[in-house]
Amino acid sequence: MSVPIEISEDTWAVLLNDSHKEERQRVTILEEYWHILLGHKLTKIARVAEAYGRTYDKAEEHDAYFLASATLLPKAAIEKAVKAKQDSLSIAKIFGTSHELVDYRIKRLGLWRDHVGKKIALISNR
């Protein structure tokens, strides 16, 4: 989560959950930076029934997460890794991310079938 320190929004603080692994914190930091750079609106604390939670814009969350993944896992490097038949865990270790983030990025780049080796085959009607 990111919050402005000053009303002018010139200084921000990014808050991390210290129970999250370093790989997750890394993408969280970049996601929050992208929210700030894109000028996304701040979330608000809202009460729903007997609990509190944050409001958020689904499209803004998607955009910031996508850009964070692209920042950590550049297209050319991922294409090269997929072409070299590297698995998600190996790629994640190289880039200091989770294998889930690698899978997300590969899917968003349209490389999933190449990555997992699945081919489309038509069945004949004989």
C-alpha cells in the first residue's frame, strides 16, 4: 500500500507486509510505484458489515501489477528463457521473483503454450 506523506503528494511512503517473502515484496514495491507514477486515486478504508477493508479500482490494480511484472521480467528476457525451455522456477530464481509472477508474465505475453509445450491438434471426423 502507498500513502502520500504530504498533502501535495510529492512525498510518498510504501508500506510492506514484513510477513511476505522478499520476492513478493519486490513486486509490491514496483506495483505501488506504478500506482504513484500513473496518478491512480488513493484507496479508502470502508466498513462493510462488521469488518473494515480497502476500496480499490480493479482496472488500476491490473495496470499497476502488469507494469510491475513487466519491469521485473522484461519481454526480451522472458522470450529468450521460454525459447531456451527454462522452467518457471529457474526463471524466477534468476530474476528474484516468484514462479507465480513468472507464469503470469508468460501468460500475458502469450507464450504459455510454448512454455508448457502444449500443441493444438485437430481431430479428424473419419
